[in-house]
Amino acid sequence: MKDNEGFFQRVYEVVKIIPYGRVTSYGAIAEYLGSKGSSRMVGWAMNNSYLQAENIPAHRVVNRNGLLTGKRHFGGGDVMKDLLESEGLVIEDDRITNFKERFWEPGE
């Protein structure tokens, strides 16, 4: 983990500024950070985000198709889905149906 700490911190800084009611993808964050192709590493950062002292809204990071691929890291059940729905996103079968209109491009 030591080698990844700097990258993870940079990921967390981006995730903290995702606007309420919007989502982005692992790949969009990786590309914004100049590490295109490191979307899996962004996912690892999200998996470890609960260890951070401040709240990291990891529920706002999904895969490039709007799938809630990280939902199992929210304590099971529908926690990720419930959080996103509370922000106005529409979820069906673990996919955000209004993904394109709610997508946030880092640096926007």
C-alpha cells in the first residue's frame, strides 16, 4: 500500500469534489490524474476509502457503463444504491439509468 498512498490520496481529492447528485467513473478519474489505464487502481482506492479520516463519497464512482460495480464494499445490501437514489439518480438492476445526464467529468 505504501507505493499507492500518493496516488490514492490524489484519487480521494478528486472524489471529494464530485458534486452531489452526480457520478463519475474509475477511468475518468484515472485519466484526469494522468494515469489513463489505471482505473483498476482507482477502484482499489475506493475499496480503501472507508479507512480515511474524512468522508469520501465513494458511492459516486461507478464503472464506465454506470454499473454499481463497487456495491459490495458498502457493507452489503443496497447501501450504494440507496445513497445514489437519495441524490436523485435512478437505478435499475444495479445500473444508473440516467447515467449520461448525471455523469461528471473531473476538471469540469
